[in-house]
Amino acid sequence: MLTRKETSRVAVTWWQGLQPDPDKNQQGDRAALARLRRCSTITELLFERETQLFLHKCGATSGPAFSRAALVAGVLAYVRANRVGVPVARQIGPVEADDEKTALCKPLRFRKLLDTESYDDCLRAFRRLVMLAGGAVNVADMAFALMAWPREESQDELAADRVRRDWVYRYWNTATLEKPSDNQ
């Protein structure tokens, strides 16, 4: 399996290949996106051809790796535009740290997102988050976080905790204390 950082790069390329882009005369694959959006569980996502192609590109070889990559595919199917340069947590957080009303994702909902642990719960929660953001999020940042987020079958609890802490720092627009390493 590729590192999380490499997987996030592969996810961006995979996602771009599915997106219609009239400026580049790229039709994309609207049917595949629709099929992925209709899947309500990780198991259903694993039956989709596009998910399987993504798994192969990521080099997934085990059950947890399959599930994590399927989660990425299922969430990214809801993304309509790549908002490069803005971390997802910063995008949904308050504009001013002392004004919670300006947050796209209110603190209580954000707290519930941080508490999601199973693959299917993460699928539902992050799809709602993408919709809340108007379908435009940083694809690489989202994929990077999703590869570590679920605690179900997690081999690295520390990675999940680091991603959550980083999202909290970015949500509130405070300094990030920990830098993710390239080999996560």
C-alpha cells in the first residue's frame, strides 16, 4: 500500500479522471460518479469498478486498506470542485476564532465528526461535510485525512489521533503543532 501522502496524490488524479471538464474537452464519467454516490456502505462501494481501479492504483492488498481506499472513493464522488490550498478543516471552521457563527460546520457537528470511528459512519459524516462545503473541498487533504480517520481495524491509532488533532488546530485556525510525516 502506498503511503497516505502518495495515496492522496493518486486520489487527486483518479478524481480528476472522473470529473467532466468542458474546458479540457474531458467528458469524465458521470455514470461512475452516480453509481459511487448511490452506495451507502463501504461494502457496496467495493463492488464498484471505479473503486476497484482506485484500489489497484493505491496498491491496496488487505481488508483495512481496501476499506480505507473505498472510503476515499465514496467521499470524493461527492466532491464537485477541488479547492487547492485550503485545508478542509480550515475551510469549514470559523472565520474568526471567537465567532462560532461564521463556521460552515458548527462546533457541535465538528465534534461529532471527530468522534466518528467506523468506516460506514465516516462515509456518511464526510459526505455530509462535502455537501456542507458546497461540493468544493481540497481533494488531496480530504484523501489524506480519510486514509487515517477510521479507527475500525486501525493498525495505527496514533495516525488517527494526529489527523484529528491537526483538524482541530486548523478548524480553529491555530498553529499546527504536529507535521504529518511522508511515510504515514
